[in-house]
Amino acid sequence: MAFRIGKSVLLNFGNNLEPIFIFAGLSFLLSIGPLIRWYVLALTTANFKMPRSYFIELIPFVIFFSMSFFVKETWFNINNNFSVIVFGSILIFIYIHFAFYIFIGWKSLQKVKKEYKTSVQTKFQKAIFKWLYLFIMGLIIIWVSYVLNIIEEKVPYVIGPIMYSLVIYFLSYKAFQLKITDIDGEVFKENDDVLLFKKISNIVVKDKWYLEPDVSLSGLSKLLGKSTQKTSEVINQYMKQNFNDYINYHRIQEAKKKLVDENNKNYTISSIAFDVGFSSLSSFNSAFKKHEGITPSSYRK
């Protein structure tokens, strides 16, 4: 990015800048895109190792950077429409390429964030998420400032380097504040508690174990081969609920679907309560009111 901005500073304050500097500076934008994607992956992936195949993404940069050594000033003659079209097309491609990778970086971050949505995030994980959101927003601001700059010169050219500087100063401050230089993707390495909670979630939610009428903390612990204390501790840690509330929550979600299903309109509320695992209507009503704030009959209406 510094090479890219350096070109802008030279172009704004220098006279008759050689085309090689203009094209070389622009070509560096084609390297920024892949670097963004790799950087996001490196900060959100434990034991990240970059495959050699990733370097294929640098081919556009290599091609355009090599071409910059052969560009001559005479090609930019004001009467040469062909040169204007070629240069304009290259410029459009470069900025679309940059925008595409910013979008890819954003989607990668959202994907990881979604995976950790239901789990307790560590201090370092939160720091990385916060940092990457700021980082990508900064890139968007830089991209917008340069795109506005090439649209009929509505924005002074020097605004690009100035905006870049402000964004980088701000990001540098946040990086040190969040201690982002001291951490990496290893903070997302799964520990034993995370793996245990995934097993619990697979049994209880994926396999719909909560529908069984005789579920118990001891029964779940035996299936996992863990103590009841450890199972209860992990559920509390990652769901902020005790075992009974955890089970009842999923039973209530299942009951809600049945209560509003037209195919079940002839079923009584008590029969639905038994279907989703409750042993009595009173316990179903109490749990439903606790989780939803209203009674099952009111919800059905």
C-alpha cells in the first residue's frame, strides 16, 4: 500500500512523472488484494500455513508490474484514443480487483465470526475480530477515496494519500491498543472444552436428544464419558445456561414450530408438550413462559 501511495504523492507534487512509476504504483494494488485475503486467514486460522497454490493470485500483479517497464510516455499522447481506452480499462480492472478482495476478506471474517457466535470468545479472539473489522473498514475508506478521485476529478487527487495517512495512523494506534502484533490465528486453536461442547451440541441438538422424556445430566455425562460436574461446567460456560434450561430451550423451540403448524391444529397443547419431551403440562407451561415471556396458548393464538 505504501508503494501505491508513494506513486500518488510523486504524481501530485512532482513534474512529468515517468509512466513507469505510474504503472508500477498502480500495479501494487493487484498485490494488496491477495495479501488482504491471506492476512485475514492467517489471523483467524490456527496453524495457518499458506499453500504454494495461493501465489497464483499474484499473477495479475506480476504481469502488470512487468508491463510497467515497457510503457513509454509517447503512448499517452492526448490524441491517442486507443491508449486512453487501454489505460482506462486497466484502471477499472485494478479497482474492481481490489474491491473484490476486500469483499472476500470481509466474507472470510464473517464466516469465522459466525462459527464463534454461540460460543464464549476469549479476550484475544475478540481483539482479532475487532481489529479485522477496523482494518477492512479502513481499506474500504481508502478504496472509496481513490475511486471518487478518478470519477471526473470531483475529489482533489491529494485527498487519496491524505485519507490513506489518516486511516493508517488510526489503524496503527488501534493495533497497539489491541496488542494485535502479539497474537495470531493460534488463539482460535480448539481446546478440550470447545471440543467437548461440540460433542454435547451434536448429541443434544443435532441428534435431537432433548426430545427424549428421560434426559438427565448424568445420562448425558455417561454418553460423553465425562463427569457430571465437567459437563455442567461446559454447558454453563458456552451457553450461559444450566443443563435444564439448555434442554428446555431446545424443547421450546421445537414446540413453537408445532404450535403454529396448521397440520397440528387439532393437537392439544398437552400432547405437544409430551411430544417435545416434557413430562407434565405444568412444567411445559412454566418453561415456555420463562423462555418466551408468554403462555403456549397465547403463542398459538
